[in-house]
Amino acid sequence: MTGSENGTANRWDSDAYDGGHSFVFEYGEDVVALLEPQAGERILDLGCGTGHLSARIATSGADVVGIDSSTEMIAQARERYPDPEFIDADARSVAFEEPFDAVFSNAALHWIPEQDAVLESVAAALVPGGRFVAELGGAGNVAAIVEAVREVAADGGYEVTSPWYFPTIGEYAGRMESHGLETRYASLFDRPTELEDGANGLANWLDMFGDSLLAPIPERERPELIDAVEDRLREDHYREGTWIADYRRLRVVAVKTGMSSGESVGT
Ligand code: BEZ
């Protein structure tokens, strides 16, 4: 998963991502279980990052293609996993000659504000009846962190807005349906997530993922801002030496029906 579509992840350190934030792909195992990949299926992993889950899906015997627009992440995925095909591509505009039985995505879609373009790519990539299985941040995801950053930044005269797309079930189901993807399952749930590296966990998280959130704050002022954010969050989000991020996940399964908005079964 990457923040690549907004240009951030092309500067990400893929070693730091794998080393300090491995919970991202560890939790993704549950989404692979929901996908139920079968031998011989052709599966697209959208926003594959360093390829761990693409490789995991490929162990089923499926033929997997992973895409990500971070060149560095794709290079690392290719080096580590020889089996899946990895392509440096933008989910908003990618197109394939051969369709897929399923499109999978874990912790990537919330980086892309142009969600209609993504869902158009997803629908175009699928065979009729093909499935879309995805998890992304849902409504309210990391709200406490964003609010703390917003308040501290405002005290310093800076206006911060969330760069991420965290939809409700209703919003996302409607969007999928308008692209001919019929919702079969949707769940929005809290998943408080322990950040790695003890007392440094929140600062590391902001360092890795918060570049666009912190964009209005000059680099030299960020350490002080992060200290103040930690002070605001410590009471509710720091337990026994570990920071806990207020993650909320939106998990969906949809099937390509061949119909898009304006059409109905009777037409
Ligand atoms: C997430 O996986 O929910 C997430 C990761 C980084 C920034 C924002 C959200």
C-alpha cells in the first residue's frame, strides 16, 4: 500500500515501511482470506506496495499482477518476490488487455481522492461476475490523530486538512454501484492499532505517512508540533509504552454486474 497517487510515496522509504509498519500487511492477511483466491485465477493487487500480499495471494496458485505507482516499492517487490508480475502503474488510469477474475486492494485506496477514476479502472479490469475485495480506511479513521494535528497546527497559525479519503459504507457502496460493482458485503469497524517502536511509534507514523497532512507546517517546526500532538493524545492513545492509532477499516466485497448508474435489471 502506498500514498503514491498523491505523489507522496514516491519519496517513501520502502525499508522503513517494511521494518516499522509491518502491521499494514499483517492485518492484510484477513483481507486475503476474504478474497479466497483460487488456483488458476487471474488476480490484480491494486496498490501492492512492496508485494507481500501479492506474494501471499500467489501461494494459492493464482496468477497475480501487483501494481503501485511508487517506483521504489515496485523495485523492492520485484527483487523480493520473483513470482507475481509487478508493474509501476497509476490505479486511476491503468488498463489491461487481459481481464482479471478479481481485484484486491489493502490499505491503499484511501490515498486516492479520485476514487471514481479508480473504480472505473477496477470495473474495466474485471470479467463480468468478477469480484472486487478491498479494505481501506473508513469514516472516522485516525480522526483523533488528525484532530490533534489540526488543533496544534491552528495554535501555530497553520491550517491543516486531512488528505485522505475515508468513506462511509453508504458513500462507498453508492460509488461502487455507479461503476457497475454490486455490493455483496460491507463492514465498517474500529481496529485500534498498536504502532511499532514504543515511545517513537506516533512520531514514526507521522514521519512515514503524514507528509501531506503536515504539508503546511515548515519542516523545522515539525518536531515541536509532533511533541505537542503527543501531549494531546497521550492520555487516550498511549498504553504501557505503546502508541495506539484509532484506525477504522472499511471492508467491501463487490461483484461486477455489467450495469452502471442509470441502468437497472429491468432496462
Ligand atoms: C490507514 O491505513 O488507515 C492509513 C495509513 C496511513 C495514513 C492514513 C491512514
